[in-house]
Amino acid sequence: MKIDPEDNDVSLRRRWGVPLSVAAGVTAVCAAAVAVFGGTGEAEPSLADPAAGGGGPSSAATSSSPNTRAGSTSGGAGSTSSTARATSTQDAFTITSAKTTPIGAATIAKILSSCLGQDASQYHAVIAVRTPVASGDWDGVVVAVNSADQYVQCESKGDKGTSQAVPPTFINNRLWGTGRVIEYFDSFMANAGKGKYLMLGAGHYASDVAKITISYGNDPKQYPAVMSGGAFTYAAALSPDAPPGPHYAGPASYVHAYNASGKEIYNQVKDPKFTSEQ
């Protein structure tokens, strides 16, 4: 896990809760951004409003998944802004923005080159966006895939890219939710200064998933994730409703998946892989 050195000595934890049985084997993680490649917009919260999200390569994997809840961004252009407020009085928070902007092709190439080195030419981006708020280290994310359906997640600052996983392909076949519907890549919370925090996450979804949404903490509102090329991402700007302590952890984030008929086929909140091992 990476600790962001910014204000208030805030301790940042990896947003996907890793089951204790696999925690020792997960050595790479932590970063900050997200949204759809070539898309702009701000996600609108929904309680259960599935819509087509697009398919993509599906990688096989062994088990393990996260226990969290998260606010996610939408890749759709022209969506309206929204604000979600947590119901817990002790840990109340507000999602102030889920708006992302696309990263241009030339900049994407530079991000992948600095992130992957000589292997960059083997990958093509499926998601590439700037986040709604920037931390000291990150202001965007690029998710790319190669011909073997191996994904990489590169966080960006300007046109420089870095991967929190070593090697970058470590995110593949690592953490699958029960039923192998959702695979989790890296996810983070980072201090963005002035009482703001950046929430970021990414992953892979099975072919029968038509829509993915994310919820935060005790708030039932769900925000559409960006979906493209078999990958999904979310990014959001969060502000605690009260001054945070020196080790503010923020709300957990939870992934929800729906099929084309609008039926919820995965709910991380109810996933025994996480609820039974926390």
C-alpha cells in the first residue's frame, strides 16, 4: 500500500478490501484516477438503473476479491453533475464530482511509454481519462490491454505514467469476486489537499455484465462505472463533512454488476469472500 505524503499525514489504504487469506500474496498496489477513453461526463447516481456498458476480453483467474463500496465515474458524455452525501453522522462525506475528461492520443502514448517502457507498443488503451480532482502524484489513469488479454493500469501525472503493480501485469488473475463476474485491479484513495480526496478504482468484468455501478460507504446511491474493452474504472472527488483526523481512511467502495435485463448479478456488499474474511 502506498501512503500519500500530503497534508495531515493522512494514511491511505487500498480501497479494495483484500481477504486475509490472500493479503500476504498481494505485494503491489495503490494509486489514483479513472474514466472512459474518449469520454467526458459526470456520473449521475442511480439506485438500480442498468444500461449497456460494452464487452471485451475476459481473462481467467484465481479467486480473491475486495470488500468495499465506491463512487464511480461514467464514461457517457453530457451527463449532469451530482452530489451524494453519506448517511453516517460519524463518517459523513460528500461526493463533490465524478466528472472526467478524455486524454488525447499523443499523451496516452507518452503515458504508456513511460509506464511500460519497451513493452508499450504491445498494448492499446481501452480507458484513458483525467480524474475530477488531482492528488500530488496522480491526475489520470490509462487502462490498456494486449493481444493476450492481459491488462495494465497506469496512473498518470501530466504525460508521465507509472504502475503501482510490479510487474504491471500483476493485476491480472489476482482478485476475483465470488462467481468470477468481477475481477479487481488496483484501487486507491489519495489526498488531494484542501479537504478533498481522490477515489479511484479499476477492474475487469465478465462478458455477461452490461452495467457496473459503485456505491460508497453507507450511501445507497450508485454511480455508473466507465466500461470499455472489458475493463471498468471509476473516479470521484470526495470531501469529508467534518474535518478528518490524521489517519482518515474514508468510506469503503462496493461494486455492483447488472446483466442486459437489468438484473443485479453481483453485489460486493453480499460477496461472502469479503464479508466472511474482514
